Amino acid sequence: MFKLRVFSIIFVLTGVTILTGFGDSALAGGPPPQRGCGITIVKVAPGAGDTDFFPFEVIVDDNEPNTFTLVDGQSDGGPFNLSVIVTELPLEGWRLQNIDCEGDSGISFRIEDDGFRAVCNSDGSFATCTFFNEQASNIPTLSEWGLIAVAGGLVLIGVYFALKRRKAQVGA
């Protein structure tokens, strides 16, 4: 019934299930836990293939950080009791565009540049956070265009003075 990775461990203590890390588990997307809260992470990256594994780091209830990966359209998650911090690690050729978190009012969020922190305020609450990525482009920025224009202007000035000098030497 459960398909867990090495870093996902389930402890059963007096009827309370605690997942100390994310990974491929049957808990993802299921009903919220009766004690604590539940979270699902969804990856959306248009144009990404099955070989683009987006790495994440997760810290559940102030335990040690664990990592997991998602491809476009894939989701993963699990329960937490106090808080969970999810950070998307950089992947070459991709840029994190947005993070959208929706769920019960029993979970509060603080969105940051590369992830979020969710705090469980009410047992049984559930939320879904979607990470949107876009392919990084190599289009020059406005400041780079300015440098290109200045360099082009200097080349034209140099050509003008070179031609003027040559004309002066030929006429002398």
C-alpha cells in the first residue's frame, strides 16, 4: 500500500502517524490527517520533459532536511504537526516563476523567493501548494542592451575618425 523512498520513514506512536520527509507515498493527496495538517506539493513547468527533475528540500516539524524531486505535472506531500518548510532548489535552465498555496484556513503560509513555510494552526487542515516554473531565456536585459548600444556607438565613432584620418593622409 505504501511506496516509500529511503528518506521517508513512518513512525506509529499511540495511533499518531508522523511522516519525517516527503517522497513517493500513498499519503500524498489523500484526506487530511486527523491530528496535524496535510500538504501536497504540485509542480507545473510547461515544456519540461520527464527527464527534468526539479529538486526540493523539505523540513518537517523542525527535523533534519530531506530532499525529493518532481517532474512537470507530478505531486507529492504528506502530513505535518507543527510546520513544514519547502524550498525549490535551482535547476539549470529553469526559473521559479510563482508559488500558489490554497487550502483550509487552518494553515497559514509565508511565501518566500524560492519556497514557503506553512504552519498548522488547526488539526485536520489540508493545503496544496503549486510551484510554477518557466524556462530561463537568454534574452539580454535592458542594462545589457545599453552596453551593446554603447559598444556599437564607440565602434562607429572609431570608424568615423579612422576614415577622417585616412582622408587627411591621402589629401596631404
